[in-house]
Amino acid sequence: MRLHIEGKIMETEDLEIQCGMFQVHTLSPLLFCISLIPLTEKLNKLSTGYEEHTTKTKVSHLLYMDDSKLTGKMGEELQKQMEVVRTFSDDIHMLYPAQSWWGTYHGCCSRRDGARTSG
């Protein structure tokens, strides 16, 4: 396992998970949201997405429980964002269905698998 501590990467032995948490457990949604904080930080560092005109804050993604959306000005921004999501998902061995990460730009939608639809 790789840990990022104070800007350094530390390698540890693999951890064998003996038991998980049931999805119906009351803490499950909260723990899932907490587990996505590092992904949010990585997406924010890309400085992609739409800029809110009054505060100049960039919005690159929206997360609500197990629903997620990526936003970008151009398809290239979405590709960068989707690569971060893909890498993050692979690193933590979490599988997302292709349709669960949708990206939008200029009235067009793009799925993680590269398919596009009007929207």
C-alpha cells in the first residue's frame, strides 16, 4: 500500500481486509464520502471546470453520495479529469460503472468510456 504523508510516499505491506461494512450500515454513506476527499483534492488541483463569475471559484466536479459529475469547458478538460478518476479508482481498487462518471461541456455529455450523447 502507498501512503502519502507530509508530501512523501511511504510504502507499506499490503493489508488484508478481513471484514467490510454493509451498505445498509448508517455510517456507510459518510465513510464513502470521506473516502472521496483525496479524489476531490486531485480534481481541484487540475484547475479545470467552469468558473463561477462572482467568486471566481472553479467547479470541476459535483459529488452527491454515489452520484458524480465532471464538468469542463472542453473535451480535453474532461479527459484530464477522467484520467484522474480512472487512476484514483485503480489505485484504491474501486470499480465504477462507466455510466456513473458523466462529464458535461458545451451542452454535450461524455461518459467515462468515451461515448458521447447530447444533453
